[in-house]
Amino acid sequence: MYIPIGTKSNYQAASYWSMFSNFIEQDMSIPTSISQEVGFKLYPNPTSNKVTLEIEGLSKDADVIVSDLLGRVINKYKFNSEKGILEIDVSEFAKGVL
């Protein structure tokens, strides 16, 4: 399971996470240079059918990965930087994923 760097001991100590043993620490932050130049909107929230993701400031296409709270990948999408908008059908997602 992927977790933020520096949090492994917290996950190991929490009884809720005791069923997991393979924690992989990964830097999940967005570099400052990118986070200051790229803006995004995800709406509507809540929803039951689809959400719209708008991203401004990308210089090339990007991968969008939707995962659950356990880090399991639910779906992957290609974001077209020229279009700037991606509609995601969430009607089949488990409640609370998005």
C-alpha cells in the first residue's frame, strides 16, 4: 500500500491498518514549481453520475489516476492539456470514492 513518506510508523501502530504489512512510502507531494503554476477544479461534489476535472497550466498531457483510500487504483485516464477538461463517469464507483 502506498503511503506518504514519514508516515509508516503511524500506519503500523494503528490497529485499523494491522491487516496490511507491505507499506511503500512514496513522495505524494506536488513540486512547488508545479503547484504554483497549475490550477485545477473538480466539480460537482457530491455527485452520483459524473464529475468534471478542469486543469489549467499544463504544458503537456497528463495521467489522472483515481484511487480509493487504501491506495488501490480504481481507474486511469489521459488528460488532454489542450482541451483542459476531463469528464469522469463515477456512476459505477463505490460510494465515497469521489
